[in-house]
Amino acid sequence: MMKSGYLSKNSSLRYSMVAGLIFINTFLTVCANASISFTDVTKKTGITFKHSDGNSEKFHIMETVTAGLALFDYDNDGDTDIYFLNGAGLKGMKYETPPQNELYRNDGNFKFTNVTAESGLGDTGFGLGVAVADYDGDGDLDVYLNNYGPNVLYSNNGDGTFSDVTKKAGVGDGSNFGAGTCFLDIDNDGDLDLYVAKYVVFSYDKKATIVKGGFLAYPSPTAYVFPADSLYRNNGDGTFTDVSKESGIAKYRGTGMGVICADYDNDGDTDIFVANDSMENYLFQNDGTGKFEEVGLMAGTAYDFNGKPLGNMGVGCGDYNNDGLLDFYVTSYAVEWTTLYKNIGDGLFEDVTFATGSGEGTFNNPTWGTGFADFDNDGDRDIFVAGGHLQSNVEKFSDRMTYFVRNEIFMNTGDGKFVNITDKAGEGMKVKLSSRGIGLADMDNDGDIDVVVLNSRREPTILRNDTTGNNHWIKIRLKGVKSNRNGIGAHVKVVTKDLSQLDEVHSGRGYQSHHGLQLHFGLGEHKKIDRIEVKWIGGTVDVLEDIKADQVITITEGQNPIK
Amino acid sequence: MNTHSNHLQQFSQGPLEKRLCRFIIAFLAIAAFCISTSLAATEPEITPGQQANSIIEKQLSVIAEEVLQDFPQDIQLAKFAAEFYNQCERPDAAVAALEQALKYNPESYELCNRIAKTSFANGSYDKAITYWRKALAISPEKLDLNNNIAETYMALGKYAEAVTQLEKIIKKEKGEVFPALDYSKSYFLLGQGYLQLRQYEKAKEYLEKALVITPEHRMGHYQLSKTYMRLKNPEKAKEHMELYTKQKAETAERKEAWAKKRKTAVINNTADADRKVFSRTLTRLSARGSRLYLVSGKSQSSQELFNKAETTFQKAIAIDAGQSVLYRQFALLYVMTNRKLDRAQGLAKKAVELEPSAQNYLMLGRIYYQNSDRANALITIEKAIALEPGNPLYRRTYNKIKKGADK
């Protein structure tokens, strides 16, 4: 009896302890899940930009797809400034004050000043895509605009002003319907070449308006002829040569939207992923000399797992599962899920959207801007997704879609899965507008990644990351010497005990946007980094060891050669 | 039948012709208003075909709402209304209509299947599985539902569940010429499932089986190519990828040739196609709705619920103004109650105008007689006799009137 009583008491104690542990574990998990938090600080920023889509009321297709934005340090003062792209008056529509792109200087602490006029970046073309890089290697960042109409290359004069050098550079690209654009080094020659995506061949003469539920609506891109994208090789003297044909790019016509350039097969050269709307995505594999082969079908990135082409919009790239291979995340049209393509090595990908939970809540409405970033600095990359319908009157003919929707955030749980935590991620995630391009960067230099969102027909949304916790981080700036000045295309590996993370420097990404020349890594509880390895385009490798966390470091090519 | 809505009550004031006119004017006004609002401050870039679609769609919307409210139990109506809602991207309304009918017909395989299909098409995968399981429980012989369930599991990323569902069912294959299940689809889904589960040998086995049954299975070649890549057999992968791209190009060519043959712009084709679909749905929905109203009106008449019957016939004519039987039965109601005989005469005349049948002439003749117009009554019934000389009723009625018997 005594023994039994003792056992019984002991069992009760044991059960209580187990229950207690379960409770603590659950509590901690809930806390961890709830930690990413964004606050909408738009009104306090001084930003007065309001997007216009051309506002023709004639349902021209370009109104639905504008525009991207760029986050970059235009004045080299160490903080990230914001450049919003804007639409323009379309045929038959006149504005008293024509819409223009606007540049906002970061004054710190989420205060911004409109410097459009003095910078000369107030382009009045119909803005779609943007990429930023130091294409001429003079130490400051230049801007390329992929418009509907002539494209524009703005060269940074180094004093906060820009000059239009399109004609000299030879990258006006005719008068096409642009989309995403990227700077990349296609031939490892140390200068930056230029990829220019195109959406459709548009003409005002071709009436392609449709009627949905008795209401006029915007057409699908399939109502138009698809163009081939352009590729320009940098001649190294401030001019470019159109190499679309000889590179193999011009063989493929498509409805290019978002573009990202990434060395997905780790072979030391930069490949190109083009998210095409309503057809297969293209994955152009670089042979190292600037010749490309389209391998999307074979690689498994052309379609979703069913083999269905999606209405693809934006594309993000990052190593979400820390296996040393770059994965892709693609946003898409309504009644489609976003798609996570997991890189499984050997140049192959798997659609792991459902297995990872990374598409949860993205089905009903179109999704646009996207990117991987470690919002809670816990050592794995989360995903941000911008949403919003393109049919401004969708509520009239659909009982489950709305023009304004919230954006979504997926927290990486560290075991190869994601949880949609939008509901718990602060009041900033409750904003409902029709978003397009996004930029992810540490806007207040406090070590975490904030979000800037361009909203169609409305003011932007500036989300300050107010995530709690004591996780550590590092930000890395690359300075190319032999390779391009910004280290675009370089792979950076950050190793801390059991945590090994990879990222790559991109110019142009997501949905027609640009952000992230400065790489950011969350380090979790680690206060020190064991090793940072940089593989530059061209083959140089630099290695740094025992680096303190919570700082911004600049790594110059060749200064820390591998021992 | 539920009580009719306020707007129809409003329309039921005054002579029928006027009410019908009001109804039609209201429709046109709504349509015109919506179109003009959409086009405000713009050149009208909407084609006449699109304009016509818009009007039909609005008309359908009103009819669907009305008939579903009055006959929530009718499976056919629910089906037609759901078709319409799906056509105009209102899947929730489609499912609601079908679920409402299912409450009255809980053993309807067809309703379950349709709810599942609509749910699947719109990403409500859990719901699709629930209803396909219900449908399978009602009709276990519908083996194809297993494919649907498996496909839905795949869409949910539950590849293991999909594979389990299919592995059970393929054991039933006995090489029949006309099997009860599309085994090609089952094998394809199994292959796809195993591919996602990274069991590449099994994926290959099943995809190859699918291609034996259906060699032109384009996606089969695509998925098999992916599988061979994972099995590190690039030659075979290339072979199947080439077959896939060839078949894809052929399909595209066929589509292009078809479009050229039609010699119309893509957008006009779309508008024409939409209109055909809408018109077909409108015809079906109107015909079914008016039939139900007719049956209901007759039943109300026989129960002497004359006011209700009057409203019911008005609704029937409002949604299907081209059917003479509706006018005749409506006229009969007034004849039976010996009231509004002028209106009854108008209705009977309309019935004859739409369909100069013996029955319609007889009704018109009877009403003329009741309205003391003996001469026209005789002339009209003569026409009925001419059309059906062997019908003794017509002859008897004629003789009775001729003899000047009491009305």
C-alpha cells in the first residue's frame, strides 16, 4: 500500500512536471511565434508620395502592374533612402501635375525628406521596374528604370544628383512595356551588364478590355503578343551592347514580370530567373560566358508541382533552409498559391509550397512583391508577401475577392517550415491596400529589417520592425575590386557554430523592385561569428574569422584571402 | 414557396402588360445604368457583344436569386444557378445554392459532387474532400471520385494521403476495355505523388503505366522527365521533355489554327463564348423556374389560393415570357374565378400569338364567350377544331356556344 501510495504520489508529481513543461514549452512557442511585429509609421515619416497608375479609366493593362520601388543609399551617407516609381498619364488622360517618381532621403529615425527635384530623379515616364547598381564603377549607385515607354539610365554624379545618360549608354530599349530589371555580371568580366524584362506588346489600337460580371475589367496578358526580353553587355566605357540574340535570351518570348539574378547552381556565374505571367517561368542558366540556356522545365521552376503555369508576378531568392542552396519564392495571380521552389541540388527544384506551409493564405488574391529576410534575427529567413487585386472593381463581380487586402508574413520555424503569422505580427500588418513592389532593408539602422511597400493608387506603407527579443545580427557590405564595385552576384556564407547561412547580393529583385545590396544575417543568440566567407564573381574568395555580432562590416575583395 | 419579394409586389400592381413592361424596363435600366457607370468619362471601349453579355448576366442574377428563394429544394435549379454563379466568379454563391438544395436532398450524389468540384476549383480543398467523400458514400460505384479525392490531397500537399487513397483503388484494375475508373489518371496522380515524396522509382513506375494507357498524356511526359532527372538519367529525361514540348507545341498550334479559322479577335471569341454560355444558362434557368412556377400556380389554383396563384403566374411570365402555356394557365385562373376577364382575354391572345395551338384557341374562345363576344368565340374555336378535328371537347364547346347556352 505504502509503495503504491508512494508511486501514486510520485506519478502525480511526474505528471504535474510534464504538464508544467508542456505549458512552458507552449508558452515559449507562442511567444516566439508572436515575436515578429511591425508598426505602421507611414504618417510620421514625412513621405507624401501618392502612386498613380495612369488613371485612364479605360482599363489599359499597364495600370494594373505598376510599380516597383528601390531602397538604396543614393548619397553614400550610410543609411537607406527610398525611391518610389510612379505611373504616368496614359493616352487621353491629362494631369494638372504629372505624376513622377519620387526620391526620399533618409534623415534617420524614420524621417524622410523629398529630394526629388534636387536629385533629378523625378522621372515622368510610366514607371514599372527599377534596378540600382554602380554600373560605371565610380563608387556611387546609379538607377535604371524599366518603363512602359522609353527606359532611362540615371548616372549618379556623386553629389546627390543624377544625370540621364540613357542615350550615351544605349539602353533606352526602344519604347516597350517593361517589367523587372536587374544588373548582373553575365561574363565575369568585372562590370555589370543589364537584364530588361518585358511584359506584353501593347498598342492603344488593340482593344482588349474584358467584361466581368457585367463590369469592364482589365484583360489578361494572354490577349497580347509576348515580347522577348533584352540583355545588354556592359562595354566597360559607359556604353552597353544589346546581346539579346547572341546570349540566347531573345529566343524566348514571354510575359516577364519580376526578375532575379542568382547563381542557383553554385557554379560561379549568375543565372536569371524570370517570373512570367500566365505561362511558364524561365530559368536561364549561364554557361559562364554570357550565353544562356533556358532550363526552367527541366529544373522544375517553370510550373507549380502540378505542371500548371501560374500568373507569376514577383520572385524572391534566398536559402530558406540553410542548406547552402538558393531557393526561389514566386508570387502569383488570384486563385493560385504562391510557390516555394526548394533547390534540391544538381540544378533541380521541388515545389514545396504545401509541405512547408509557405503559401497559406495567399490563394484568393493576387500577390506581388516578395522577399526573404530574417525579420526576427533568429538565423533563418522569413518571407514577406505583398497582396492586392489588380481589378479595382473586383468586389462588383466577385464574392470573395477584394481590391484592398492585407500583406502576409511567413515566419520560418527553423525546421524547413513556415507559419503565416500575419494576424499576430502587429498592427502594421493590418493595413489593407492594393500593394505592388516592396523593399526590405534596415531603414533605421537598428539591426532588423523593415519593410517599405508601394501601394497602387495610394500612399505607400512604411513598416517599422518592432520585433522583440535579444537576437543578434550582422550586416555586410561588399566592395568589389576585380569584380563589380557592389559585389553583385557574390555569395556570402556566415557560419556560427551549428548555424551556416548563405546569401547573395542582388540588384533588382522581387516585384520590379530593388533592395538589399547590404546583406543582413540574423544570428540568434550568437554574439560572435566564427567565419564569413565571400565568393566573389570571378572566383576570388575572402574569409574573415571571429567577427563580433551586431555591427555593419565592409568586406573588400581580396583583402582577406583564404588561408 | 416563400412569400414574394417587395419589388415583385410593386410590379404586381396594375394590368399585367404594364407590369411586364415595367419589369423589362427595370432590367434594361439596371443594365444601362451599370454600363454607363462603368464607362463614365471614357470612350465606350466595350464591344456590343460584351454589352449583351452584361445585360444577360444582370438578368440572370435577378432570376437566379428569385427562383432560389422560391424553390430552394429543387436540384435542377440549384445546379443551373450554381453554373451561372461559377461563370461569373461567385463560387461562394454557387456553393451556397447547392448546399441549400442539399439540405432538402441529403442523399443527392450530384449535389455533393458539384459542391466538391466548385470547392476544389476555388481552393476550398478540405470542403472538396468532405463532399467527395459524401458523394462516394452515396454512390460507391463512382470510382473516379477516388481520383478527385487524391488530387485534392495533392493540392493540399498531403501526398502520402493521396498515394494511400490511390494505391487502394488501383488494385481493382482488371484490364477492362471500359473501366469504371480512369486508371491513367490514377497512375499519373500516383506518379506525381511519389515524385513529391521523393520515391522516384515508384514515381517512374506509375508515370510509365499512365503513359502506356494514354501515350499522349502531356503532363505525364513532363513529370516523367522530372523524375528521370532526379534519377540521374538525363537522356530519358530529355526524351520525355521533348515529347512534352512537342505535344505542347502541337496543342498551341491547334488552338491558333482554331482561332484563325474563326477569323475573329481573341477578345471577340471570348465575348461570343461567354454569351453562348450565359444564354444557355439563362434558357435553362428560365425554363426550369417557369415550369416550377407553373406547377406551383396550378396547385395553388386547385387549392383556391387564387391571390397566391396570380403572383406565381406573374413570376413565371416575368422570367420566361416566351412560353404560351404560362399565359394560358394564367388566363384559366381568371376564368375559374370569373374575374379580370379583360386581362384574361389579353393573356389568352398572347398565348395564341406565341403558339397558335388548338388548346390556346379554345381558351381564347371560352374567354370571348365569357366576355359576351359570341361571334369571336365561335371563330376562334373553329380554328381550334381545324387544328384538332378529332377532339370532341372542341366540337362540344363550339356547339354549346352556337346554341347560345348559358356561359
